[in-house]
Amino acid sequence: MPSNTIQCDNTATNITLQSPGTFTSGAVTFRFTASSPGGVTGFTSTATGLPNGYVIADVLVNPTDSPQDVIYTITPVSPTGCNDGPPVNVTVTVNPTPRVFPVPSNTIQCDNTTTNITLQSPSTFTSGAVTFRFTASSPGGVTGFTSTATGLPNGYVIADVLINPTDSPQDVIYTITPVSPTGCSDGPPVNVTVTVNPTPRVFPVPSNTIQCDNTTTNITLQSPGTFTSGAVTFRFTASSPGGVTGFTPAATGLPNGYVIADVLINPTDSPQDVIYTITPVSPTGCSDGPPVNVTVTVNPTPRVFPVPSNTIQCDSTATHITLQSPGTFTSGAVTFRFTASSPGGVTGFTPAATGPAEWLCNS
């Protein structure tokens, strides 16, 4: 009679019914009944009149996560009407198909952070323990993932630091397969998708500017970044080492496309800077993007200091008025223009002129 067996899930039994007995007439036959206390399906529950050499070929399906038995009770039947022979029990133990339950199943995470995917399975077997293998890919160009791994134990944690080099959310797809320790077929693979939000960036337009005194900045805050939820915002701080006034010292929660419009006043006689440090803020609670400095250089308003400022002189003598200015600029030098008139009828003056700094009015 056949012995007990262990087999894989969803495979066929191969129990051959044999008897050495011979009789005065006819040949031995067999009957059997079968049951499964643990819920295996696919077995033939009863059969009779089976000839010597008959093979029980039932495809047994174990719907659970642990080994389950099918018990065949096989009885030889005499062809002469005598008593049946003693029944024999054959136990077929069916190992389960392994399963995997990654935790979490799908995730969204920040750029340059670590995955935390725990590989878990409830499956137990007649010998050995379940292991896992996986492959991973990123259609959108994320880097830092492990492309393939095998022989991973139950409870293993996939801890990859994922880097999204783009300006939009990109996926890494892990395909995880549970592997049976008994040499049976692998379990069904499970896909885990990790969506990586980008690090926000800011592109101020223009990046650096030179402007006139007492005029308005026109710095547009722009970012190409998109996210799984929400929209990028900006914050900035501003300072002026040289004493420019009129700038906004700090602002937060500024939307994409916001324009910094500060009227900047340079109280000095030389170009002075206002430095805006602009930071893009992720809407998903991830780290801010890298800050960008925008320098606005404010030229001064030019001033003139004639020397002497007012004079008394003799008739028919030359003026000697020197035009002077302390102002310096980002390019070029100050020039002057003047007009002159005499309500009382003095003649000989230049009615209008333009010229360089330190110009000598000697008419």
C-alpha cells in the first residue's frame, strides 16, 4: 500500500493502489473515502470498484497559509465475496502557496528619504521558512533603489534612500515575490509603488537686477515643481548692508508667480544692495528646497554741489563755479546740465549747457 506524502499546493496526488493478493476467481478491487479537516479542496471524496494499479490523481488545493492534510482511507475488496481486507490510511500533506503582505502596500515619501517596506508573510510549511525576492524599477528616473534582491527573510525591511532628480512626483515600483522553502512554486507577486515627491526649486525672474533709486522691484517667484498634493509656496528674507530702505524684511506663504514689488530708496551717494534670500517650500511637509539669493543693486540719486554756491563779482569778470558731485554709479559717471537767466538784463552768460563732473562754468 502507498505511504504518506507531502506535496505542493495545486498539484496532483500520485497514489497507486496495489495488492499482491490472488484469488480462485476474479481480481482484487479497491474503494476509498477521503476527507480534509483543514479545508483542502480538489480531492475525490469516495470511489469504488477501482482495479489493481489504479492511480488516485487528485489536484489538491490548500486555501490556507499552513500545511493541511487530506486523509484517504483505502480498503481492498475481495473478488470472491469474502470479507474486505484491512483499510489503510494515506495522509497527503499539502503545503500552502506562500503569500506576501508588504507593509505599507503603497507609499508617498519625500525626496532623499528612506523607504520602510516590511516584507511579511503568514505562511508556514512542513519544513523551512518563507523567503522573498524582489525587483525594482523607476520609469521616471528616481535613483537610489535596490534593483534586485533574493533570499530575504520574513520581516525584512527594504530601506532604500530614493532621490527624485525631476520637478514632479516619480514612482519606484517594487515587485515582491514570496518563495516557498519546500521547492514548490513561488507565490503570487505583489507590486508596491513608492511615489517620491520632488525637492521644490525656485527660479526668480530676473535673478539679479540694477535699478534706479526710489523705483519698484519686479521679482517674479517661479517654480516648475508639482507635487502629489498642494502647490509650492515661497518665503523670503531681505537685508541691505548699505542702508537701502523700503524693502520687505520677511514674507511667507507666497504663491507661485508672486511678484516682490518693493520701492527701494538709497539714501547714500553710491550703489547699495538689497539681498533677497528666497526659499521654495514643499506643500507636502517635506524639506524646503535650496534657497536662492537675488541681489538688487540700487543706484543713488545724483546730487550736485556747486562751489561756490552763491557769489558776488565785478562787472565784466568771469564766473568760476565748479560743478561737483559725490555720486558713484554701477556704470558711467555723473554729468550736469544747467540753464541760466538774468531778470535784470545781465549779458554774457551761457543760457544752457551739459557737461561732465567737475566742469568749470567760466563764462
